[in-house]
Amino acid sequence: MKEKYVKSKLLLILLIVILHIAAFGLLIYSLKWALIVFALYGITVVLLLILFIKERLKEKKEEDQYDDRDY
């Protein structure tokens, strides 16, 4: 079964890496822009965590439906 959020997770991970590198690069030039990029980085990390939690809860619900411990 193919996962539903694979492309979204990969896109968020790529965005997190780019924002993290850009934020440290911007620290040299402008603290204001670096803080803005760090804020965006934080938001994308939270979105990725929410996506992982949502997917795990769905897997947990599916595991409960297919319980075969009584066999």
C-alpha cells in the first residue's frame, strides 16, 4: 500500500534543509532576514511533525482493526 503523504513529507524535508542552510547564511548579512527564515523553518518543522503524528495515528487505528492476537 502506497503512503498518502510521501510527496508532502519529502517536500517539507527538502524545504526544512533549504531554510536551515539559508538562515545560517543570512546570519552573516542580515539578522532581520535570518530571524524571518528561522521562523519559517520552525513552522515547516511543526508542519512535518503534525504530518508524522497524523500518519502514525492512522496506522495505529488500522492496527487496532486488524488485531490477530487471539489466533
